[in-house]
Amino acid sequence: MPNLLLIALAALWLVGAWLRIYQLARFYQIEEYMSRRFFLWLRRAPHYLLPKRALGAWFLGTAIAVVLGEAPNGALPLLIMFVAALAAIAPEREGEIKKPLVRTGRVNRMMAAAAVCAALAAGTASVLALNAIEGLGTLRFAPIAIATSGFVLFLLAPIWLTLGNLILQPFESYRRRRYLSAARSVLNATKPKIVGITGSYGKTTTKDFLRDILSLRYGAYATPKSYNTLMGISLAINRDLVDDFRTEYFISEMGAYVPGEIDRICELTPPDIAIVTEIGPQHLERFGSLENVMRAKYEIIKNLKQDGVGVFNRDNPFIREMIAMGHPETRLSVSRELNLDEARRENVTWIATDAEERLDGLRFTVINVASGEQAQLSTPVIGEHNITNLLLCVAVAFHEGIPLRDIAIRIGALKPAESRLVRQTTASGITIINDAYSANPKGIVSALKVLGMHKDGKRLLITPGMIELGDLQDRENRKLGVLATEYATDIILIGREQTRPILEGIHSTEYDTGRVHVYETLAESVAWYRQNLRANDTVLFLNDLPDTY
């Protein structure tokens, strides 16, 4: 009978391991089933790596069982360990969940394989523990031994997930190859001209703008939302382009977390035209240096044939290095910093002058440096950084045969990409500026300037700050704190530890700290603004961190 109870205790811990596998699978999926990225996240999330409640329950139960010693039939220590196990394995509240687990076939297979690995480990550990205890001729420490092995099994849930993913790798690789082969066949059959877009930021906005402009004359398709990984792009192709011979331009956003990713995307979608928007510290902690970021992004240019077209943001110093490398033969560059004489000396193709930003949008003059042809552009899109994005689109569309006057008309009707400086007014008269998709050192300047243009009422900034900037992160967030005091009348920071550098930047100014609030969740921030803002007030949502933060 005692052995059966001990087995039940082991089974209880195994159930806890399975629950933990399920909980962590969501983050494994967010990190795109890449074990290295998953463990890098775990290193930043110690409360998931070593849950304090589970540790406390196991330790307290073990301590009490040791003090009690061998009670009659060993029942009391065993009961204590059961209670401790229940307290330890009960799932903890996770707070806000922005991206729930998507029960795809792959994640279900991975969790099943991980559960089997955990069960085999639990069975092996229990048998070894019971054999060792029987050899001692006493059951005194049996509950402690079983609970300890169960607790270790519970903690090792990340390992079981990794093993499950590794075991299924041959099968998943086979499925992946078939999926990529199908996407390649679709492109070979439909034969669209491929435009690839990469950069540290500005990819999605430029992609959407370019699709809308090219649609004036051509059938243009752009990968949806932020589908910028190899499998995301292949999903879009297999889902949307099969037998679609109307698509003349396929616009593919190409993202990268590690060197080589863009090379692999270009194998599937070899670009005829490649656009590089910006090189900056986004994902710097993954790349290590801005030079590594530049090399990773240059892969899109390297994969152009010599008769391809490279389109560059000349205002970025790292992209200027790309231009100087001399590939491909046709290199178009744009600038909103140079005047006409400077642009001619540097062989820049397009420039923007006389830029003006108002609440109803951007206005500027675009000039073809070689011919002198120019047009006045007016667009409801806001954010000064979008001038560069629009110039890149002008360069491509004009090169592909669309007259500048037609491009100018289409730009006048553009809309911002989702969650990228989108303005709307609520029924209560509060203006909301949604720039929650991401934040970078350049984009925050544009966003805060837009906030500052609202002169009536309060101007509230809600932000968790910037992430994935490596060694520059604290410095850039301190700058954000200082800059925020120039444009916001009230500031809400989300996440006490995460926003500590922003608070330091605010405190370095004479800003009224009574107007600064720190909350742990976005929901608390929203509750504050709903209670405290009135008609004619404005709130800027600057960045929204993923669940892995």
C-alpha cells in the first residue's frame, strides 16, 4: 500500500510537469520553436525558470517531513508531501496574456512528445528511488525522495519541451521542406516580380505603402501583417497566391533575428528589387553589434542579381556603407537630409525638401535629383520618419513605370499600418494615438512630436519603454524619459523594473514627478486614463511589449 501511495505522489508531480509544459509551450511558440531563443528568454524570466511558490512549497513540505520522521505507517509525512505537491503544481496566474497559445499541429505534437519524455523520466526516477529505499529497509525517507525527484522533474519542463522539439525535428523538417517546396512551386508558376524589404524598422509600413502605390497600375500582393519569417512568408504564398496569376508584384517583408535568416528567405523569394529601410539597435541583444545587424540586413542586397535593383535609405550611415559596396549595378538612394546640390554630388536619386507635419498629415516636396522633376506630396499619414518610407516607395514605383503625378495622388490617400501612429477619437472626445506595435530610438521621436502637436488638454504618454537594444537599452530608455518630459503632461510607465531607466531620465529633469505613475499592467494604465482624461485630452500608446517581456 505505501508503494502505491508513493507512486501516486510521483504521478502528481508528473501532472505538474505536464501543466508546466503546457504553460511554457506558449513561449516556445512565440520564440518560433527555436530552443536558443527560448532559453535566452528563460534567462530573462527567472520566475518561469524557478517558480518561487513551487520551490517554497516543496522546501516547506520536505522540512516538515524530515522533522516528523517516521510516523506510524509513514502516513503523515506522505500526506504532508501530497499537500506540498498540490500547492507547488497549481498553475499560477500569468496576468495579461496578449498572445495565447495557438493549438497548431506542430505545438500539439511537441507537447505530446515532451509529455512522453517527462513520463519516461518520472517512471525511471521513481523506480530507482523505490529500489534504493527498499534496499535501506525503511520507508522513512521515501516521500521525501519521491517528492524531490518529482520537483526536479517539474523544474525540467523546459528540457522536456526541448527534447520533444528535437525528437520531432526530422518529421518537422520533412513537413517544412514540403511546405517550402509547395510555396516555391507557386512562385514558379505565377512568376511575380519579387520585392524584398528589410531593415531594423520601417519594414511593414513601407511594404503596405508600396503595395498600395503599385496597385495603381499593377496587381500587387504584400505579405500580411508582420509575416516576415521563412515559414510565415511560405504560409502567405501557399494560402493566398495559388493559381493567382493576377499578382505581378509579390512584396515580401524579410526579418532577421540571427545572421543567415534573410539568406534563407531569399532562397525562397529571390528578390528582383531589394529595399533597406534602416539599420539600428533593434534586436541588438541578439546580434551583438550594429555591424552584425548591417551584415545580416545586407544579405538581401547580396542575393540580388547584378541586374537587380537595390533601394537604399542614404541617411543611415550603415546603409551608406552598403551603397558603397557597389552591388547591384542599379542602386537607387533617397534622402530627407540633403539639399539638391549635396544630393547631386553624392549621386542620390530622390530627396524630400520643405517637409511640414501637421495633425492632418505630412506635406513635402519630392525631387528626382537627375531630372529635376518634382511634386508636392500631401498625405494623412503622420510621423516624420514616414517621409523616408514614402521616398523609398516613390523610388521603386517610379522605376517601375508609374508617373510621379500618379504616385503623388495615391500617396494622398494612404493610411498608416496597423498600430503604427494611428489616430482616432473616442466617443468621449479623447484622442488616442496608437503606436503600440513597437518602439525604436528614431520612431519614438516622431511619435512624441505628434503627441506634442495636440495643444488642447492633457497629453498622456503610456509606455513600457524600448526592448532588445542590448547594451544601449538603458541609455536609450533614459533618453526616452528626458524626451517624454518635453511633450507629455502626464506619463504612465508599465513595469517597474523594465522602466527604471526611463524614470531615471525623467528624474534628471525638473518634471513634476506627481504626474508620473508606474503600473505593472496595461489594464491598470487604461483604467487610469479612462478615469482621469476628458474631451480634448490625448493619449499616446508607445510600444506594447510581447508576453516574453
